[in-house]
Amino acid sequence: MILVNGVETNHIPVNDRGFQYGDGLFETIEVVDGQPVFLEQHLVRLGSGCLRLNIPRPNIQQITDEIYYVCKNSKQAVLKIIITRGAGGRGYRQPETVHPTRVISLHPFPEYPNAHSEQGIVAHICNARLGLNPALAGIKHLNRLEQILARAEWDDPTVQEGIMLDINDHVIEGTMTNLFYVKDDIIYTASLQSTGVAGVMRGIIAKLLPEHGCKLIEHEYGKEDLLSADEVFVCNSIIGIWPVKQIEGVSFSVGKLSNQLQGWLAQLKEKAHSYAL
Amino acid sequence: MILVNGVETNHIPVNDRGFQYGDGLFETIEVVDGQPVFLEQHLVRLGSGCLRLNIPRPNIQQITDEIYYVCKNSKQAVLKIIITRGAGGRGYRQPETVHPTRVISLHPFPEYPNAHSEQGIVAHICNARLGLNPALAGIKHLNRLEQILARAEWDDPTVQEGIMLDINDHVIEGTMTNLFYVKDDIIYTASLQSTGVAGVMRGIIAKLLPEHGCKLIEHEYGKEDLLSADEVFVCNSIIGIWPVKQIEGVSFSVGKLSNQLQGWLAQLKEKAHSYAL
């Protein structure tokens, strides 16, 4: 089912600025038993993205009602929300009054083997680079050509994710995930000041780690730091946490921290779920 | 009138990758007496953009027929062509078989006063920066949030264009134009190796200048070079050439080269037009 501004349809107007310029934002949310998981965190990020792009924020009651309407009866699915600056004339200048477009759609949950979260995945290092622009860094906006170029680099079904560097050779994230590594019991991830997407799951992990006495450092780092790590994992709202067992022939031990984190995350989801029901 | 894959409609499917990710390209073309001006150059650029993004190129006969169908009976208008990677599932990976979406639409020609091309315009220097990514540099793709943020910076109707620097403080282009400056009878413009849009009008000017014995240098340059120029002008396919008379309080003499170029351009358009008729 797809709702566009509250109406069930599969289409949007050609003159929507989302289509004309990628002028908008999106969220991708796991749905379990009709409940969107970590919905509050996703709506907070959506709102802060709207603020940064100066798109009027959606009415929380209205969008929440629509989200629950679309999710109801769904055992497990992926919910996608798109907010754009709405219809506009030709040209970059926004209309005097902006009426944002709100698209809420439900998609099948991808069938990932359990082995991905238990034994870890193989990752490729992409040639496609992330450009640098602090004004857009962190925002989950609709300008995604860099990720598309990166994801087009491999077809090998044994490779589950591509790791992207920025144009200055700093390691940033996966094409669809955020990336963490562990070295001497300290956890590191990219700081995302100049590029990258500040994932909701990344934010949840950044809260979980100190709560469990683990030290997380956000910094700039290179491929050598990553490849000499003790442990590596990727995350997003759909996959949760996947340990990385191999990057370009270099193997990593799987699980000491990743498995702990998966457990903490499962507890958090369980708690949120019982509360929601 | 809007044609989507040859069919008259105002809508596209929500799952079009142009809407989901800005996964596509566009062209903006002047139409005079039913004739799209410099159509061949626009189709060549569109094709080379498709090649770089690995989107199947449109069938030239088909798209040309559609373009002429949409333009017929139009005295003066703006034609916009959008090519996207077509419908796709959720996720950055492209479908196994790509069926591009082709949107051809006609828009009113903007009513710019003659003074813009005769006496010159006032330009603002934008705070919004252009990010750097050689893989996307030059392509007129649908990821245009940077231009949108820049264009939102001013409302003053006496300011006609915003000049954008990249994140390394190099001057690149206008929000909707390419930018040239003249110093000691040599013409300079940004090289667009790492960012920017390689406009069709920029390409035409780059051919016209040496044909008329003028020297053009593409290089990296800063705001100080621009502000100490003898003459400055901006260009695109719709406005042609506008001299810049003032940038942030600094005035420039208008017209020595800009007026010559406008004349050479008019001759070229006249020649192309008589040929087309």
C-alpha cells in the first residue's frame, strides 16, 4: 500500500520537486506485528532533516496515524516515508508557499539468511567515493547517486555490503549501513561532519554503548585503521547489526562485541514492543 | 504538455528511481518557433551523462520525435527532458533490467527584462557550497539539493543570480548558470573537474571564443580573482549570456566581450534556425 498525502495511489505529479531535483528526505523503518520499530527516533531524525533543508515538518499526529494505518496487519515489513518540498515550477527556487509531499509505503521485508547476523558478512571496498559537503552531511536526503554508483560495483552474491570512503580517503560508512570497528576494546565510527548518513540505528548504538560501559569514539580514520581492527560491524534499521567477517581478503574475528550489541538491541526492541502493545 | 514514455500524463509512478533517489539526468532547452535550440548538443550531453551513470541512452529517433511533437506550435518556451533509471524496488541496487523513464515537458519562457542582457545583472555570493565528487562532476543529474539551498538564500528581486564556491573556496558557477570572467583580454572559467555542471551554453561559448581569436583558460580560481576581473558574465541555454555588473558591491564594466559574444551567439542561433526550417 502507498499513501500519498493520505490518499492511496501509486503515482505522484511529475512536477514534484522530489522527482525534479531529489528535493526531500526519507526514512526506512522495520515493522513488526503492525508496529514501526523505533518510530519516535525516525520521526525525530525526519524532523531535523526537514529543519536543515527548510522543508515544513510533517504534522506528527497526521503522519503517525497514516503510518499505523499502512502498517496494520503487517507481521514483518519495511516502511518507507518520503517527504519532499512538494510541487513546484521549473527552477531551483522554491514556491512562495511550500506544500510538502508525504509518501508512506510498505515493502516486503528482505529475506536475509541468519548467517549474516550470526557468522558475519563479506564486504567490498567501493571505488565510488562520497563527496564532501557539511551542509548536507548526516541528512538522509533524496540525493543518492553516490550510493547508487557504489552499489552498482558488485554483483557477487557472497558480498553483502560495500564500504565507502570519501574523496579524502577517510572511511565513512556502507552503501546502506553505518560502520563501526573495535580496536583494543574501544569502538570507533566515522564522525560524519562532512559526509555520510547519520543512521537511526547508529544513534541507538551510540546510546547503548556507553550505557553498557563501552567507549565509543567518533573520528576520521583510514582504510588501514579499519583493516587492522579487532572486530568490525555494520548496522541499519532493517538489518540491525551484522558483524563483518571479511573485507577484501582480510578476516576479522566475529562476535565478541557484535553479539553483545545484538543482545542489548534485542532487549531494547522487546521493551519498546511490549510498551507499544 | 507532458509526455512520460511517449504518453501524455502529469504523473509518474512513486517507485520511479528519479523520485526515490534522484537517479537520473535532465536537460533544459530553449524553444523558438517550434524548434528546440541546440538540440543536438543537448542530446549529446544527455547521452554522455547516461553513459557516466550507466543508464541506457534514449533512442535518438524516438526522443527527437517526441520533442518535436511537444514543441510544435510553440513560439517561445522552455523544454525540459528528464531521463531516470526507471522503476525499481526499495534499495540502491538497480533492477536487473533497467527500463529508463523519459519525461518531456514544455514550460512558459521566463520573462526576463532586456536590461539583464544589455545592462547586466547583480549577483550574490552564496554561503551554500558545492560539494566535491569527480565521479559526478559536470553531469546535469537530478541530485540538486546544493543548488536549492543556494537559491533559497536570497529573495531580493534586484539580485538575479547566486555565485557558488566549492568547499575549498574555489569559484565554480552560478546556481543556474556557468560563470566566466575576463582579465587582460583572457577569458577564464572553472575547470569543473570535481564539481559543477558542464552547461551546453558553456560548451558553445568555449567553441565560439577560439573561433573568434579569443583565449579561454579553464582553471581553479578564488573569489579575489573574480572580484578583480575586468568583466564577468554568466550563461545558460535559456538566458543566453548575461553580463554581471555587480557582485557584492564590486562593480564591473559591462559589455566589451559579453556583447561581442551575444552577437556571435545570435549569429550561430540564426544559422541553426534557418537550417532547421
